[in-house]
Amino acid sequence: MPKIGSKLRELRRRRHLGVRELATRSGVSHSTISLIERDKMSPSIDTLWAVLDALGTTLPGFFGDLQSSLPYSPFYASEDLLEIGRANSISYRVIGFDHPNRQLLMLHERYAPGADSGEEFTHAAQEGGMILSGVVEITVGHEKKILKAGDGYYFDSRLPHRFRNVHDGHSEILSAITPPTY
């Protein structure tokens, strides 16, 4: 995680504010602001919220800018894909995990024979994908469909959904979820 102190100091200076003036505007002591700017103290969310509000920015804006300045590569070798879960014989590997301001969750999903995501679940997003290999039964709301390699899907993830490998071998899916809430 990058240090926030220098970014906070940069914002304050860009607005031509002294530490004491920012302290008055935010209700946070000048000594606390100084400690935060020198990365000697990690602020609470409430403290950071008050300081950023006094600087005319928001938490998402501040951290978005902070993340976008981090170096990253747009390319990912297979061995670099981060495994975010292994449940019920299903592997979920993320493409682009370290991308700054990631608005999309790209997954390479691998289902063992008979693997099942379990009870139908929901989350606030939209998702789509394509079956790369094998045969997968997908349930969305009251609809159920068996998809084979080359077939795709796209649905509102607030609908109850479930994935089940009905192939005698492994099945693979390339999927995308936005926002990345899964």
C-alpha cells in the first residue's frame, strides 16, 4: 500500500493551504495532520474523511488518484494470475489484479468434473462470460441452460445464479464482473 502522507501534503500545497489553516477547516489538529503527512501516523477513516473534505476531495477520488500513480504491467502470464478462491473444486484466477482503479473483475474459472458453485447466490453487479471448454449448466433466476464451448452468457448478478460443471472432464470459463463485487 502506498504512503498517503506525501499525496495529502501535495493536495494541501496545491490549494495553497498551511497545515494550521487545514486543521481549522477540517477540525483535525495541526499536529495530527503533520504526523499524517510525514507518514508517522495512519489516520482513521473519519479523520482522513474530514481532512479530504476540507481539501475539496473525496475518499474514492483520493485513493483512485493514489492507485493510478502506481506502476503496473498490462500483461499477465498464466503463472501471474492471482488465485482468489478454491471452493467446491472450482478455481478462480484474476486477470489484472494489480491494475489501478480496476472497474472490472476478469476471471479464468476452472471447474473440476461435477464441480458446483453451490446454492444460488446474488451480488450487486453484471456479469458475462464464455465457456472456453467443457459443458456448464448455468441457472439465472428461473432459467437454466446448458452451455458448451463457444457459448456465452450475460446477466444481472442480483438475480440468484449458480454454475455447475456437467462435463465428464474439466470445464473452463472466461468471465467478467462489473463492478468487481464477487
